[in-house]
Amino acid sequence: MPTTIQVHDKHFEILLKQTQIEERIAEMASEIAQDYEGKKPIFLAILNGSFMFAAHLLKTMSIPCEITFVRVSSYQNTSSTGQVTEVLGLRENLSGRNVVVLEDIIDTGVTMSQILPQLASQNPESLEVVSLFQKPEALKCPLNVKYLGFPIENRFIIGYGLDYNGLGRNLGDLYVLKEKV
Ligand code: 5GP
């Protein structure tokens, strides 16, 4: 793939090659496999962004495990100023399970900090977060990300599952929005 691409009206430059991303994911998988040996974890991948990350992580996961996919819906609460985020499509019972949430990127942390209490209310045995990317400078809510692939700068990225207005999810490499010159 070229080092600079255009998606809709914006220009992006390459940040990480697919091979670098997937080497790191394989390392994360072996760390998780060590920690969850004998625990048959259930991975909860958040759609759409985490589909590519989840696929590679699970392919390189050496222990028995389950995976399920959920969506989150986000809307403005009319009776308060806050944003409300709900987990949709979860059919599994998480009670007593070792639950590992798979996220593509943590930005402000608002989404994750609203999802976690909803999952915790089902009384899982354990509940941890894995994120492929995180923008540490953008974090607004205290959040413990147990396994992180790459900390990145506070800039907009696409590729490896992440989109810009619907496009770019299929790119194997990761691209960052070009600064205006
Ligand atoms: P948070 O609630 O942590 O602020 O936002 C998390 C969600 O925002 C991610 O799951 C992702 O959908 C979206 N997001 C945050 N930063 C980026 C980015 O740089 N690129 C893309 N494509 N989505 C992002």
C-alpha cells in the first residue's frame, strides 16, 4: 500500500504497518494466554472497529476461549447533559465468567467507563479491558486498560478496522490524518 492515501476529502499518512501491528497482537495473545490458562475466558469484541483486531488476536490465542460480538449505542440523554452508552446484542450470561472486553481504540475512555458497570452488574468472575490503541493524552475518565497494543498520539487514525465516515476499515496498515502544511 502507498504511504499516503486519500479517504473522502482527507489525506492520511502511514503510521504502522500491518506486520508491526500483528506482531504486537501476537505478543498480547501470549500474555493473555498465560494469565488466563485454565480459565476459558469469554472475549467480548466491540463492533465495528474491533473486528480485525479480534480476528488476529483469537487466531494467535493458544488457550480454549469463547468470543462474542456486541455493539454499543450512544445517544444524548435528553434529561441530562451527558451521553448514554448501552451494550446491545449480548446474549451470553456473564455470571461467573472471566470476561475480556476487546476494543479498537480508547480515546476519552467515556464509552468504556459506561460499558464496564453494565457488564459488571452480571457478576463476572473477572472483567478486564484489552485495547489495540489508546490515546493517553485524550483520556478523561480513569480507566484500567490491562493489555494495550500501542499508545498513540492524540490524532485521528484509520485502518485495521477503524473508519473515517464508513471507509478505511479494510486497510491492513494504520494511517494517521495528515497535519495541514
Ligand atoms: P471514547 O469513548 O474512548 O472517547 O471513544 C472510543 C471510540 O471512539 C472508539 O471505539 C472509536 O470508535 C472512536 N474513535 C476514537 N478515536 C478514534 C480515531 O482516531 N479514529 C477512529 N476511526 N475512531 C476513533
